[in-house]
Amino acid sequence: MKRKKGGKSRIVKDVMAKGFTARKAEKAVDAVFSLMKVALQAGEPVDVPGGTLQAKSRKGKLRWVVQRFRNVNDKKIALKVVRYPGAHRVVKFTPDLNLDLTPPPLPESPEELEARMIASELLGKPANKAIMVRLQQAVEVHPFKEGALLRRLRECKSRGRTFDNVEWLANQISAFYWL
């Protein structure tokens, strides 16, 4: 069975976490939802975090359809007229235009952190993202295996060298093509 991510019970549990009893939390959540329902029925917009809910009328054509079905008791075919209503109201969500939906950046892997630390030691200054991109480009000059940048930086560190310039370090990393 697929586990639900949210719902009313999740909101009640979150309210209970703030120090309310289960009954008071459920009453509070029910009161908020009933106020939202009344406002939507009156045609008023309801502001929620992330946007606005509003009831809108949709056009439609009233229609009558004759449907055939089999009576399960006596196995005879019967006809029934079904009415489909035309216009109806739906709840529409309009997202806030200022809402930032970009996902947060992924954290660096331990290998990337170690490579950044070694590059900072070799250069004598903090290695920012642009420096790390340039060093990775130096690795990609020759065919390489996964983790080549870290191996090559470790080799430079084991040889006891320091670099004043990012380009000099990039050239040295490119020269260690066998690692």
C-alpha cells in the first residue's frame, strides 16, 4: 500500500506537536477547514501559504443520456435516463508569483569536500566553485576514471608543491594523466 505524504491527520499531528491535545487539535483544524469552505462557497478567495484558493464557475451543457444496464435480480435489460449537470463550480489554486520553487543545491560529496580542501592547501587560499570547475576541466583534457581529480590533487600534495596560480595547478593536474 502506498503511504500518504500528508492529509488532515498529518496537520492534526503537527498541531498536537505544538502542545495541544488531540481533541483540541482536531477541533482547531476542523474550524479552519470549515471557515475556508464557507469562504469558498461565498466566492471569496482564500490565501494559503504558497498561493490562493478560489471557487470558479465552469461552463457546461446540461444533457440527458439514456443508458442501458442489466438488472442483476431478474437479468433483464433495462433503460435509465441519466442527467448530467452542465455548469459546475471547481476550486482553483493560483500559486504565488513570488514563490521560489527551485530545489536547494545538493550537498558536496566527501570526495568533493576533500578535493576542495587539498586544492585550498595547494593554492594557499580558499578554493571556490570556479576554481574547482577549472581543475575538473584540466582533468578532462585526457581520458580519466572516476575520482581522477582527487587522486591527482593527492599526488601534488604528496610531492610537497604549492602553487601561486590556479592555471599552474591545472597544468600540473593535467600532466598527471596516468592517475
